[in-house]
Amino acid sequence: MQSVHVRRGDTVGVIAGKERGKRGKVLRVSPEKGRVLVEHVNMIKKHQRPTQKLRQGGIIEREGPLALSNVLVVCPRCDKPGRTGIKVLTDGRKVRTCRRCGESIDRG
């Protein structure tokens, strides 16, 4: 199990693999599997048979999971994917920060 540096709703950049260079919003994170689902990245075709819930079968296109190690959080100030650090604020809260420019990544 890896330490998770991304959260649902973050904008991430893909740094390795066939989807390298693409960006998207994180839809789901599975820390126990070390995988992340990113919007409109690593699209796969799934052959779906008709069921009670899904009346129409066919080929469905959806996002496939990526390895957590292949994505980095995009800094709001730099606008580049980069490593993150943790800084403790004066009120005791921990926030993720960009290692490149020091900007806080967490909202609030």
C-alpha cells in the first residue's frame, strides 16, 4: 500500500505510460490497490451484456485505473504537475504544498 498524495477532485497530470502528458480530474482513489481513476484518461472499451439495470447492451467506453505512481498533482500557481509536501499551519492544520513554489494545494 502506497501513501496517497492525491485526493478525489484534484487535477492531476499523468507522468508515465501511454497517457503521458494528459491531465484530468480524479474521480476515485483506491489506496489499497495503489490505483486512481482520472476523468477522460486511459479510456477502455467494455463489452456489456444487457441486464435488468442496463437494458441496452453494447460496447461502453469508460475510464480505466492508472497506477498512483504515474500521476502527480497539478499546482494551481505553477500550472505544472509536481511533487507535494506537507506544511503545518499556525492553527495546527496540515496542508499539501507544491515543492516547486510553496503554494498550498488544499483549498481552505
